[in-house]
Amino acid sequence: MRAHTVVDSPVGRLTLVAEDGVLAGLFMDGQRHLPAAATFGARADGVLPEVRAQLTAYFARELTEFHLPMAAGGTPFQASVWAALREVPYGATCTYAELAAAVGRPTAVRAVGAANGRNPVCLVVPCHRVVGADGSLTGYAGGVQRKQWLLDLERGA
């Protein structure tokens, strides 16, 4: 059973989707690859209290790593990319090529980028920490301004 809630954050409204009480989606308003709202389930403002608490701590710079059970779905390849993203330390970045190498597919840079862009649990799976080969802020499903803001938050700017 799915349910969702909407919370305000420094990067705008976030929709948290629960599936059987576990985090299945975390989406920013207006992000690319946003699933249809009908897939979020009924609105239930009391769902996922631990997710809300950890997000609050993250934005207050009190939490550097999320510890949450998730049901993110995706293909096995996508799941491997999302697992590798969780290994990128708070305040650090990696390139798409480094991420591709981390999942054992060094020539699959474009596929890794596509999987990164389809991450269904932004922030918790820190897809914002991936940058271009030259360190530039390449695309981000939530928008490059949000990506810069999140990187600045983590770097203490």
C-alpha cells in the first residue's frame, strides 16, 4: 500500500512516498522524471516520521548520512548505481566516470548518468554529488541551482 506526504524544505516542497511504511520515493517539485501523482497513493500527513526527522537534521547540518529502510525499485543496474551513490561521502563529489567504474561498468558512463537521473529517492541517495569530468555541475533532475545549493550546504558554505 502506498501513501505520501508533502513537506517544506530549504530546496522547496518535497513529496515523500511510502510503500508499506518504507520510503519508496522522495521527489522535489518540478523535478525531471517525476512519476505521475496517482502513483504516490493517498495523502497521509503522518507517514514516514523518521524520514522527515532525518531530512530536518540533514538540512540543519546535523546529519551527514541517512539511515533509512527503502523500497526504491528500479532495475538491478539502477539499484547498483544508487547503492554506489550512497558511498559518495557527505561534502564530496565524484564524476560519472568514477561512478561507472565503482559499479564495475567503466564504459557505461551514459547509462550511469541515466540511472542517476532516475533516482527515486533524491537526497537520501545523493545523486547531487555527481559532477562532470571537469568538475562542472552537469544536469540534475532537481535543477542545477538546487544541486549547487545542496553541495554548498554539505561543504559548509
